[in-house]
Amino acid sequence: MAVIAPNVRGSTGYGKTFASLDDGKLREDSVKDIGALLDWIAGSNFLDASRVAILGSSYGGYIVLAGMIRFGSRVDCILPATADLKVRRGQAVRGGITVLAVIT
């Protein structure tokens, strides 16, 4: 199983410009990032594009639901959550998106 953690447009961590790339009318662009990731998985020779799950919490939960509507035929499973609290390097981090793909 491969675990992919994309940092889609609108995510924090790369500055204010990157975080604002999905504001207002650009909101759909962050969902398009999931489509690009699904295209990348399909084009790889080591991942099975027919066995993909998308998990997300907080803002990632929105992306998961929007991705299901837009790319539902390309995803086997979605797991949206309204909130999640992970601890990374001793610091609390909220939200995020994880894509799971089966290695062929």
C-alpha cells in the first residue's frame, strides 16, 4: 500500500500566496489537484488506479467530499471527517488529506 499526502492549493505551510490559491472562485482548483493526483496514480506503473481511497479531515474532509462528487468513478473509498487532531513532531496539526493506493 502506498500512502500519499498531497499538499493541495489552499493548504497552509507554504506561505500566504499558496494558502490563498483556492480562495473564492478558485476553490475548485484544490479539488482539481486531487484529479491530477489520480491521473498520476493511473499513469504510474507501480500503483493500481482501480484501488484508491481518499481520506481527509477538516479542510481535507471538504476536499474528500468534493472529490467524491467530481471523481467518484475513479475512487473506491472515501473517508471524510469533520475534525482530526494529529501530533507531528510534538506539535498539534489539524486537518489534511491522505490518498491510499495499492501497489501492483
